Amino acid sequence: MNSMTGYGRGESSRGGAKFTVEISTVNRKQAELSLYLPRELDALESRVRDEINSKVARGRIAARVQFSASSTSGTQVKIDHTLAKQYAREYRALAAELKLEKHMGLDTILRAPGVLQTTEDSLDVESLWLSLRAAVRMSLRELLAMRAKEGVNLKKDLQKRINTLQKSVKAVAKQAPKTAKRHRDALLDRISQSGLDLKLDDERVLKEVALYADRIDITEELTRLESHFGQFADYAKSKSPVGRTLDFLSQEMNREVNTIGSKANDPVVSRLVVAMKSELEKFREQVQNVE
């Protein structure tokens, strides 16, 4: 069981290129990745996304890649000597034709279109990817380690709440027979005081009592709750993402508790149901942090 909150940072250098990758995650039902890459690394965006998505299943993910290259790569300056000479000849010819002074500075030639050229070395994408991938994986290792550590604390908190719910369920199970007997005795007493010519061992009376007892019986709900508690114990051991499953499980537990509250018209059970619903709400809030 892992938390969805975490942070990781990784660095890698190779062939004059240095990468720094930072990845952070916070809670979200689905996986949502926001990735910032320098423009010159656009060709690697899909690979970075695949690398991150293969390790993170849920959460809002923010990833930032910083890139720097040594002076041996990048922008290069080149002068087109042939073109510069052609411009110089034309300038001198024009100056002679217009009977102007032939003074002409070097800056005039360099400003002429096409004389001063800048080029950018092409980046070796595959070589860059090896270095970038190393930084991404290092960042992911830190991120996952933090999420796992937070997951341990989450698991302890959720287990504590399950233990509290189990105690309440045991208390309800202990009270249930008393509730059924109280309702049965009250029903028989009302029949006895009604003045109707009915005996308490009359088949119709016994049938009505049995039907009423069946309507308030909560044995199935209590059994299903215990089953859900056992399911939680199994999911808590899983290393796969279980957040969505636990969220569904909490809804099912809440459904059973609500049914118990509506069936068992008993003040003791009602107080226990209120306490269980409160604990389940806290349980579900914490489940939202689980991957």
C-alpha cells in the first residue's frame, strides 16, 4: 500500500549534457501528468511520459526536466568569406560609380545578409535519452520510496480504524439478540392487551412474530461487514495500487451500517451505528490518499 504524496529528484551527466529531473505527486483519483521539458528535448517527451506512467498509477504528477550542455555543443558561428568578398566588390563598384569615398568598415560587410551565419549542432537524441532516462529513474526511485514510507503510516491509520469498527460490530452483535427479544415481547404484550381472542401460541401470532423478527434481523449485515474487514486485511498486504478498491470497499461497509441502523430500532444500536458511520467517513477520507 502506497501513498499518493511524494517527491523525488535525480541528476545525470553524459557526453557534456547534464539533466536534473524533479517529480512530485499529490492526491487525485486518476493519473494526471504535467510535464515540462526544454524545447530541444521535445522528441523525448513521449519516452519520459511512458517511464513515469509505468511506475505511478494514481495521483496528480508534476515533472520538470532541466537540461544544460557544455560549450562544445550548441550554437556555432560561421562567416561566409566568398559572399563577404562579393559584397565588398559591389560596394566599391557602387562607390566609384557614385563618386563616393571608398571607406568601408568590416562591420558593414558583417551586417550584410548571409555573411555572418549561426548554426546549432544537432543533438544526438539516443545518447541524450540514456542520460535523461537515468535521471528520471533516479527521481522515480526517490519518489516511490517516499510514497512507500507514507503508505506505511496510512496502513497503520486505516487498520486502527478497522479495529475500532470491529469492536463496534461485536457490540452490535451482542446487543442484537436483546433487541429481537425486546421487540418480540413488546409485540406479544400488545396482542395480549388488545382484547382480541387470540392465544400467544396461535399459529397466526407466531407467524407474525417470526416475520417481524426476520425484518429486524441484522445477521447478514454483520456477516458481510466482517467479510469486508477480512478483505481490507488482504488488500493492505498488496503491493499493487488498491486505492480505488478500498474506496469501493468503504462504500460497501457504509451501506451495511446504514441497513443495520434502519433495521434495528434500538437506542444502543443507533448510538453504535452513528459511531461507525463517523469512523467510516474518516476511513474513506484517508483512503483518498492511497494509490
